Amino acid sequence: MAASFFFWQVESTVVFSYDIIFSMKIKMLNNETINKIAAGEVIIRPVSVVKELVENAIDAGADQIEVIVEAGGKNRITVRDNGCGIAFNEIPLAFKRHATSKLSTIEELEEIESLGFRGEALSSVAAVAKVQITTRFENEEIGSQALFEGGKLIHQRVCAYNRGTDITVKDLFYNTPARRKHLEKDKKEESILRDQLEKIAILHPGIRFQLSSNGRMVLDTSGTGKVIDVVKKLYGGEMADNLITLKYENKPMKLEGFVGNLKTMRNHREDQMFFINGRFIKNNRLSKALDEAFDGYRMKHQHPLGIIFIELPGRMLDVNIHPAKTEIKILNESLVCLLFKQGIRETLRNTSLIVELGTTHTVNVEEVNKTNNCTAEKTTGSRVPDTFANSVKESSVLEVQNDQPEEQTTIETVLSSSAAITPANYLGTELPSIEKRMAFGTDEYKSVLPAHLEKAQNAALLTESLKAEKMALSENGEGYFSSDQYRQVDNALSTVESSRLDPGKGIQASGSLTNNRADIKDLTKMKIVGQLFNVYILLEGEKEIYLLDQHAAHEAFLTQELMHLFNRKEVLPNQGLMTPTPLKIRPKDLLGIEQTLGQYKSLGYDCDVFGEDTLLVRSVPILLGEPQSPDLLKLMINENLFEYNDRSCANNAFSEKVQNKIISMACKAAIKGGQALTQVEIKNLLENLMNLDNPYTCPHGRPIILRLKEYELMKLFKRVI
């Protein structure tokens, strides 16, 4: 392309004129240029070299891989393994583009299990660096050594070498100075490189990885084959002690790995790692699904920790969409994300999420007491005997307590069971009075909601699964489930949603999920010691004490009661006013108000428009036994919470924004910190707490219950050492 530009100045004004003459001739690029362009897509920085070479070593069957870097990998990278090696006559071919031993036809790509398959790694590395490879194939008696510079073979000779491969990459980007100039500082490149190697080590716990930087060992895993051992090595025992084991299967997806408990929340997502079919991938939708699975357990802007291994059929994945293979296209991704979220939620429901004070190690306290008694009888002091030390049982993870094998909710189960959902009439005509609000949740509560909450939770899970399939069928006619099921799914979804969280509508579904939440110990049977600072409730259990935040506990209870009320999708109970209350409105809001009068009525506000700037309120809703103020309606109108095009209005009596506002206002009636409670009020609060689906955190994600075991107190008082 040739271009000529002309400009001149007229009366202090610069005028540009240009004449562009295009002259294009199609020609073949030379191999050196082709290789450098290709290398620019695969080899971006030193970590790209390490990733490609380490993955080749893993594919070669190595169980020991050593990585040595200098200057963050800019000057030198050495990857040494004990894999099968490369045959002497195949070394020149291995450094040519698209030469691979892992793939023959395009059909094999759907079921590919090896990490590499394109045959671009070695040629891309050799195109932008000086590469020396020393290797011996497992069936050969002598090794070989070859040197490449700029993609060209300089020389090759035989040499003595053990089984495996040693590849040294020097002067990375020596022939592309612009790329080398934009690399980060040495420490930054080393940090990025180490982070990548840590993820690979987690994915392959049976391989021993060693990383040395400038002569200093910075990473050394054991290679025991246990992921938890790698996690302990990389992140420390404290984090490993706060992990929850994840094991869940709902065809076509299988989940394994760990998620963090409430003590491991982060303000970033860097500790969320996803591995699909043996590959580390980055997927924003999975990260969002993991966050949503922890909704109700986390505070705003906090993110859970996760090390999650996902298995999916190979034909549901396209691993060939990213040069570095860090992104994967998933067929029916919406379905996969919803099943993923359901698996995490089910695991959390089956796990005790009480925040432990001190360590999470379990101890045989009877042995401790016995030891202390024996020690007290002696006239001279002595160290704790070895028998006590053996009684300490270290728990690496918080195991999910399941005595019986679970029956999971699959799409097929949903379709077969939806016909068994039988509607029944349920109408809570009157809520308890303000005097009985604290007691609501005991005998009265149980008589109103008899054992149907468990079935209601099943309905929630069924709804998620049905929505996932309906979305998948809409996105892709050739989804995992036949398209002729669409009408059946749609009908089942309508039936389930009409019954969801309605205590009067039972779900009789064989094979459906049951409420297997790992229940906390019955707090109502514990000794009430009293209040601390009129803020916390202190309970004494068996060899442990519990601290409860009274405000958070009551707020969680009120929120769940309101959500049950909203999800019944009925008109809220209301109380008529003796004289209508006028509310002044803005004239510009009049049109929107006229369109949403039906929503006001469903909320319990029976209203009429009077003139152009007045709204007459004839009734107000009763929430938690208390009539609400008409000012609440005006506040929601001023905040534009009643949007006519709100998506949630299509399926719910009122939008999620309206629900959240009402909950926020009504929960101000919760017990406050600093408020003294009687023994009866504390007992009622504990009974309410035990009836919650989530008794561990308040709606804002703050913890409700803390536990301190007797052994931790004994350590604080030096009764054990």
C-alpha cells in the first residue's frame, strides 16, 4: 500500500488533502514470518512457554517435572521430566508446525484427552527463542541432543541421557525485540509463572512439580496423588482445614473438588479455579454461578473460594477455540451452569456452616480430661504423654455428612414426577399479632407449615432444573435432551412453579431431592447461659459453647417468613383504613401509577387516583403482624420500583426489587443489638432459628452462629500443650 499526503496552510487554517494509491499483490509469506506470527498467538510471555512444555511432559507420562527459570523466564527456562522421551529421528519433525502424535483425524478432537493436540507448541517456542533439547526415547539405548535458533535446526547429535526430556529455552523473544520490551518485570513474570504451575499441580496431584527461580526453590509438591495435599502445600493447612468436600453428580455433569466455608470469603475471584475434563479454563459464567450458589451465605462484594473439577461428555465441549486452550465452548452452557449451581447449593445444604473459633481439628475430649486427671494426681509435673498426642485427629476438610446415598434430581426425574404434583388450597388468612411474633415458629408455626417446607425445597430444585432444560432446548434444538420434550417441560415448569414454596402443595416425586442439610445440634435443648453485652446469646452445649448474634438471627427469621409469603404469589393480607389516606404524587408519575394499581393491590395497598397529584390509600398490608405505613408505598413509587416492563412482573405478583424493599423496611422491626431479652424470648428465638433453611448467615451474609470447643478453651488456659 502506497499513500501520498499533501497539506497546506491557508489563513492560519491547516487543510489536509490526501491521495491514496492502493497497490496490493498477493504473495506467500516466508516460513520465518509465518512461524513468528503463529508464535505470537501461542507464546505471549514466559508463562506460555512453561505451560506448553509442562503439558507436553504430562502427556508424555512423566511423574516428576522440574522447572528452572532465570530472570522470570526471560533469560532461561528449563523443563525437565522423566516421561517417555522423543525418538532421535522424530526430533526435527516435532519442531515443525502441526506435527503431533496425539491427533490423527478431526473426529478424534471431540474425545481428545491429551492436553496438547495442535502440534504448535515446540515450533512456536523455537521460532522466538534459542532452544536446546536433550532427550532419550524409552525404547532407545542412547539419547540425543538438538539445537534450534529462530525455528531452524542448527545441529543434532547423539549423547548419553536418562529416560525423559530436558528442554532449555534461552533468550526468549531475542528476534522480536518489541515483544520482549513489553514484558513485565522479572518478579511479576515469576509470579505469573508460579500461579500457572500451581494450577497445573492441583490438576495433577500425582506428579511431583518443582519450580526453581534464580537458584531458589519456590515450589515443591509431594506428588502423593491427593489434591488436598497439594492445596496444603500451596495455600497452607489453615485454608485446607476450611474447605468443604464437593462431590455431586447430575447427568450429564459430575462435580468434584472443594469449596471454601464462610471463613474463606475473598474480595476477588482469583481463588476460583475451574477444571473441565482435565483442563484449567476461565469462564465468567461459572464464576457467576458459583457466586450465586453462595447467595445468602456471603456478604456483598465477597466471593467464595472454589477448586472445582467438572466432567462433561467430550461431545459437549469445543476445546479448539483459544490459542492457549484456556477457554472452552460448552454446548448448552446455560443448563450446565444451572446444574453446577444446584450442585453447589446441595453441598452447602448438607454441610454445617457454623463458624469455628480457633482451629477446626477435632479432639477426643474424654481422653484430654482423663489425661488431665492423671496429671493432677501426680506429685511432679510431666509433659503430655504420647497417648494424648495420638488422640488428636486432624481433619483436613469439613466432610459432608451423608449416611444414606443421595438420589439426585435429573431432568428425566422431573418430567416423570411433575404429574405427581398435587395442588391444594392454602391460605394464611391472618398472621400472628405483634405479641406473638416472637413465638411464631414454634407450635403455631409447625401447625401452619407441617413438614411441607422440605417438599417446597424440592420444588425449588425442580424449578431450577426445568428452567435449565427449557433454556437449553430454546438455545439449541440439538441439545442433550430431545426437542419433543419442550412442551412437556413447559407444562411441568408451570405446575412446579405454582407449587413452589407453598406449604399446602406437596410434591410427591420419587427420586427427588430431600432436605439433607447437615442440621446443627438442637439449640433449644442447650443451656441458656445468658446474654453478652445484650447483643450476643451464649449457649452451653456438650463440650462446646455457642455464640449467637440475636439481631442477625431474628432478621434471618423475618426474611424467610416474608419470602414464604411472597412466593405463594397471593395478595398480601391487609387492613382497611377508616378514612383514606391521601398521598401526594408527582404528575409525571401518574401514567405509570395507573398502569400499576394492580400491583399495589396485590401488595395490600388498595388505592385510587384522585385528581392529577393525589393517590388515595384505602388499605395497608399487614406484615409480620404489624400494619405498614402508607409512606412505604410512596417511598417505593419515588424510587421507581414499580417498573411496568420489569421482567419479574410477568411471573410474580410483584418484582424482586419491591420484595427486597419491603423486606428491608419490615426487618427493621428485628431485635436490636443492646436489647435485653428474657429467657422465654431467647427460647422462642432459638426455636425460630432451628426452623430456618439457612440458620448460619443473615440475609446480608453475616454469620449468626459461632462455636468454640472446650479443647480450644483448654489450650487458651494452657491446660493442654
